[in-house]
Amino acid sequence: MLLPALIALSLLALPIVEIAMFIVVGSYIGVLPTIGLILASSIAGVMLLRLQGLGNLARLRSAMERGDTPTGEVADGAMILLAGLLLITPGFITGALGLLLFIPQVRKMFWKLAGFRLAVVATRRGGPNVVDLDRNEYYRETRRQIDHDD
């Protein structure tokens, strides 16, 4: 019960802290450089998300082709997506968190500290032993076979 309240409080406080960071950074380097940093962070987030995301997608595909359950790849993909979204979101704190989450060792440490368990249910379609029929087709084929057996 404490964790959801802490998460809600953090989400409410984040915009206030980000605005305070805008003011602090803007007072040190000026308004235009501050806006430039925020835009650069967003552009970097999009670029890193594309690069890392495509690499992760390739790892996911190769794991599926090998027949492995891709739990690690799915977890990495979720963290990379979160990292990209944090970088794209305007703000210095969200940008720093996003950059950190792009580092594989930080992602592994996060999963260990959080104690998350990820379950992936994999189903395979197709193959020589699978016949994919509608319910009506199944009965029709069954009746037809019974008629031929007589």
C-alpha cells in the first residue's frame, strides 16, 4: 500500500521539481541554451530509441527463432521504451533518468533492485501438427469423415 502512494506522490511532485530545475539551469546558462538542451535531449531520445529498439527487436526475433522464451529481451525492450519516453519528455530529471536506463548495466540493476518477475507466455502457430479450423468447419469435416467410413 505504501508503494502506490509513493509512486503517486512522486508523479505529482515531478512537474514541480522539473520546473524548479528549469529555473535553476536557466539562471545559470540562460533561457535559449536551456531550451536548446531540452530539445537536444528529446532528439537524442528519439535517436537512441530507434537504435536501441531496433537492436532489441533483432534479439527478440532471434530468441523466438531459436525457440527460447524471450523474457530478457521483453524486459529490455520495456526498459528501453521507458528510457526513450523519459528522454523525449521535457525535463532535466526525466532526461537524466532516461539516459541512465539506456545503459544495460543500469537496467539489470534496476530489475534486481525492484525484484520484478516477468512472465512471458509464448504460443506457437502453424506447423505440421496444427490444424486451424473454425468450430463449424470442424463439425463439417467430422461429419464428412463419418459419412465416408460407412
